[in-house]
Amino acid sequence: MIPHHAKNRMRENFCSPTRRRNSGAQKLAVCWLTFAGTDPLLPLHRYQQARRDAEFHVQVQIQNVQNNVPTPGQARVDANVVRIFRGEPSLKPGDEVRFMVSVLTGNENSDRVPIGGTIWTNYQELQAAEYLEVFLDRLPPECAIALWQQAIIKAPTDRPTMTCPPHSPHPPGRWTCCNPLRLVKRFFSGI
């Protein structure tokens, strides 16, 4: 997520009347980052597809979270499977799984967040958590989270807390929330 003050600074830097002419690519990049919703940069249907395609959908009890991870970064989580909602019969409750979780400290001043589709987890909250619900790929015990599809939960549940929407034969249009050309026109009309 790009903080609002950073978006404003980028707009001022690239669109200042005192600057020389900017390339169209620079202007388009600023518009995209400013208006097109950078929270995630991947379309929602990609995350939904990752949930549908994941080999396993499980809830796990955390045994260990890697300490002293520089953030933003990846923290290794060791856990035991508690509930299985989907997956091969080779995975059973009590089996150990290991995977990496993308973490941030939540401190805007110290974390320099790369732009992208990463869904970040608060590092302190992960270290304090007892349970996670995750969509996993690869064969246990070494697994990978499917496109950052995990959530901290308070306790295991009989039903999933993370839904997996049914497959749509036609993914949504590329610009479902707004017309980007209208936004670009509006943005550059004052320059």
C-alpha cells in the first residue's frame, strides 16, 4: 500500500509545471499508482484463482515463527495441521508443515514496502498468533502459501473462515471498478 503522502509527493514531483516535459510512460505510471488502487496490484480474480488452485486448504497450529526477520521480508513458520478442508489424503491432522509468510512491522517509517501484489502480514501479530488458515501448494512438509492467501485466526473452526468463490468461466474485465482513460483525462486536465 502506498501511503497517501507518498502518492501526493509523486504527483507533485512528476506533474510540477517547473519540471521539463515528462514522458508518457512516467505520467501513466503516476496515474496508475495514484488512482488505480495499489492495494493490491493484482486483480482480485487472481487471488481467488490461487485459492481455487491451491493443493491444500487447512488450518494450522503455529509451533514456531522465525525471529529477527528484517522487514519487509519472509518469516518461516513451522506448524501442525489441525483441520483439512481440501487436499490430498497424504496430509493428515497432526502433520507438520513449513512455509514462508510475507511480513512487515507495521511501522511506515522503517518499512520500505515494495510495490506489488504481496499481501503483507503484521510481524508482531504473526509472532503472537496461535493459529492460521492457509491455502498451500507443494508437498508437505515444505509448502508454499498460494499468492499470500493466509489469515490469522483465533481458534480452529469446523468451517473455513476464508472462502473460495466458485470458478467463473469468464474472468472479470480488466477495468471493473473505473474507466482509466477518464481518470487520466481528469488528472492531466490541470497540467
